[in-house]
Amino acid sequence: MMRLEPMIRRGLGLVLLLGLLLGSGSRAWAQFGPASVAVSTVVQREIASGQSFVGTIRPSRISTIGSAVDGRVEELYVNEGDRIEKGKPIAKLRSKTLELERDAAQAMLEMYQAELNELENGSRPAEIEAARANLAVAEARAEFTRAKLKRTRTLYTNQRTVSEEELQEAVSAAAQAEQQVNQSKAEFALIQEGPRKEKIAQNKAKVLSQQEVVNRLNDQIALHTIRAPFDGYITVEHTEVGFWQKRGDAVVEMIELDEVDVEIQVNEDAITGVTIGSSVRVEISAIPDRVFEGTIAFIVPQANPRSRTFPVKIRLKNSVVNGSPLLKSNLFARATLPVGAKEKMLLVPKDAIVLGGPSPMVFIVDASPMDATKSIAKPVPVQLGITQGGLIQVKAPLQPGQKVIVQGNERLFPMAPVIVQREYAPDKVGPQKSVLDPLVPNAP
């Protein structure tokens, strides 16, 4: 029990603190002081009015991934819904036989390469020395046989102490020794010169031919692994482990969602006001607390002959939330295009829009009812319209020149005290430093 008392005391302290903050807003704000904010101005401009078009979110790429060869599915690495990166394997077909053929071809290539290296390196010093020694031996033997033939011929002619048969044997031995000298000289010359250029060229051709055999087998083996052609998501599986895939059969279907397209149909009387590169506000019914901004990427210059509408694609950047793409294929979307007649409209910087509630709103800087010298943040619900650069049209009880909060508004409560630290021109609002940085004079 004694160990629980500090925890109970801390818990009671937290409850009391929350009660002070939430139960008495004015006293809490008085305690912590006004919120630091940056503001800009409501402007009125004459621009083309907006018109809404309904459409559907489509992937930027859709692909049916097929098999390039026949084979049995040995591995399937993905499931429907998986994200896969470009180049990663999707499935593998059995390729053991081809791998064995490739290994044999590789061994043959290495043997041919070793033979070519031997030829290109030429004779070794030891081989040259051995050939020189053989030549010396042959010359010495020839010298001996010549001397013996001379003695034998003298004895046969003068003293008749040797027979004619012995003389003929000496003549034959001397002739054989001379031939051996000639052969040794030729062998020594060949070893000194090294292999013939034609022989080296033949072996080079054998190596190149065998390399192509290995390359072809490697290519065939690579085709047995089906890989992702781009970053995307698996939407449909068409095979399973053990299935026999024929060449051209579908393995999976993939979509790319890093960027998505909103496909809308624009009437022929409005298509002339649509230009590629224009910014477009897009609302997604399934994501009511977000407003997206896209860019017109494609205008198909051929109308549907029945509806007289032109397909237009609006490109949106996507993001991943909790491991899943925020914008998914086939979601319903609504895009507002500036294709109507020109009208005077109220515009505010996009950073002034606060989402997440029942409807979009902005905070304007108003005088405090308690002290006119101080400012408060007054919420004003708005309806959003078309975009123009960094501005967005709003339909609301606002007046040109009113100050709207563009930084610090995401943490404000209605009627909260504020202090303006910076002021930006409407067209200059964008990524800025935090308004909690050191104070600087207000600037347009």
C-alpha cells in the first residue's frame, strides 16, 4: 500500500492539471500566454470560376507480368497486396537442368581459356634450356659419329682390319646423327619462336564461342526468375507453386501507386479552359479530412463520340500511411477546374486552411471582446473552391484585407489569445520557419 501512495499522488496531480487546462480555458490561456502565430491577408481577385468533375483514381501504371519461358513454378515470393521494389523476384521456375548445362559449359570455357593462356605466354625458359641441351647432345653425338666414321674408313682402306659391314654401320650412324642435329635445331627454333599466330587465333575463337554458350545459358536461367519491372503492389495472382507456366502466361498483375491519376471527363464546352500543368484541387470521398492538390498531366485530344467529353488525367503524389498507400486505385474523387466565367472571388493562402473537423475552416485575427487591444483566433467555416498557385478560393463571410492565420493555426482553439509575430504577403506564404523563432518585426 505504501508503494502505491506516490503513484496515486502523481495521478491526482495530473487530473488536477488537466482540469485546469480543459475546464477553464481562459484561465489556462492567461497562465501560458497567447499563442505565437504568423498571418496573411484575404484577397479578392477576378478569376475563372470553378466547376466540379467527378472521377476515379487510377494507378499511374498497370502491368500484367508474364513468363518468358515454359516451366514449373518452384517459388512464389509475393502475395496479393504486397509491395515490391523494381528488380525484386516475384516467382521462380525450375531451372536445375539448365544450371547443370551451364556449369559444364563454364568448365569447358575455363579449359579453353587455360590453353589460350598457355599459347599466349609462349615457351617457358626451362623448355628453351631443355631444347638447347638436346641440340648440344645431338651435335656432340654427330661429332663423335663423324670421327668414328673417319677412323673406320682409314682402317678399311689401308689396313683392311675392319669389314665392309662395319664401315657401312659407321656411315649410317654418322648420317643418323646429322639428321638428329637438324631435328634438334628445328625444335629449338620452334620453341624460341613460340606458338604460331594462327594457332593462337584459333584458340581465341574457341574461347569466344564457348563464352557465348555460357552467356546464352545464363540468360535462359535468368528468364526462369520473374522480376518486378517497377516499384508497385501486387493486385492479382495468376499462378501458384507447382503450376506449369507456359511462355506468355500471366504470373501476377501489378500497379504503381507512388503517383496516381484522377481520371475525369470534361465537357467539350469547358475543355478549352483546361491546360496541362495547371494546379487542381482534388477531394477524395473516402478521405474527407484531406484536400489534395494535383497537376493536370494529360489531356486526350479525342472526345467520346457519345458523351462529347474529353478524358483528362490529374497527377497526384501519393504517400504511405501505416504501411499502405493513402490513395488507392478506384477511389471516388472530385476535381474542381477553373473553366467557368470570370468572377470576383475571395482567396486565402492554402496554409490558412485547417482540416480535420466537420468542415474546413480558417482562423482570423479578431479583437478580444474582453480587451480590444488584444487579439484572439476566431474560427470561420469555409467552402473550398479552385486553386491559383499558393492560394485557394473560399466561400465564407470574410472580407478582403482580413488577417488569416497561416502558421500556428494547427494547434489553436476557438477564441484563443494570439500574438502576431510575422505577416506574409498572400502570394509569398509557403514553407517558412517556425513562428516560435525569435521575434522579428511584422513584414508584408
